[in-house]
Amino acid sequence: MSDPFGLTAEYIEKMRKFAKCTQPDIDIPDFEVVSTGNPALRGYTYPYPYLVPRLSDIYMKELSPSEQFDLYGTIVHESVHYNFPWYQRGSSEYLNKVHRNNNEMVRKRTQPWERKIKSGDTKCPEPPPPPQCP
Ligand SMILES: [Zn+2]
């Protein structure tokens, strides 16, 4: 992961870890941090199999809990893109459809964790206990 300004990637790593334990059914990829030149563009995923998704360097600083939740949403959003086959990621028709679905999917995926993250608790939730043998 590039760190062009020598700032911390601590929050990105923390939210990637949190995404891995709260979204176990999708692959959470590695990200490269870049300057997107547009504060509204927080991440993107290339339609090529050999390029890792990108995250905006707006996250390379100390983040408040609600900024951490925003980062979590971006990570989950790009991860949902990334979990589609690369050869489906290119066309604008497909992107529009995916974006509509992705945003719904992302809301459903992130909402259950909003309160926890915004309260400052980003520890992975305890896994459910194993079933007890009688
Ligand atoms: Zn997107």
C-alpha cells in the first residue's frame, strides 16, 4: 500500500479488518491508496483482474468515528464491485445496474454496524458460540 505523504494507514487497515470479520461472504481485497483529485471520489475498482482497487488518500489521516464509518462503507462498496468477475466490471450499463444494486447491498451490509463503529468500537464482534453437544 502506498503512503505518499508518510501519513498513517492505520484506519484503513482497521476498517479492512473490521470488513473482513463482518462481511465473511465476500472477499475484501487489498487496496492501493491514491490521490483521486476529487473529494467525492472515495474509491474505485478497475475492470482488470491485475489491478487492485483504489482508496482515496482522504482516509490517510486521523479519522473521527463517523469518518471511519464512511471509510468502512467505501471499503465494502469497492469490495462488492471487486467480487464481481472482472470482465463484467466495464460497461456503463452494467456499472449503472451494479451501482444501484451495490448501494442497496452496501446499505444492507453496513447499517447493522453503524452504531458500533460510530460509538468508537471497531473490535470484531465475537463469533457465535459453537453448538453444544447434548
Ligand atoms: Zn462504485
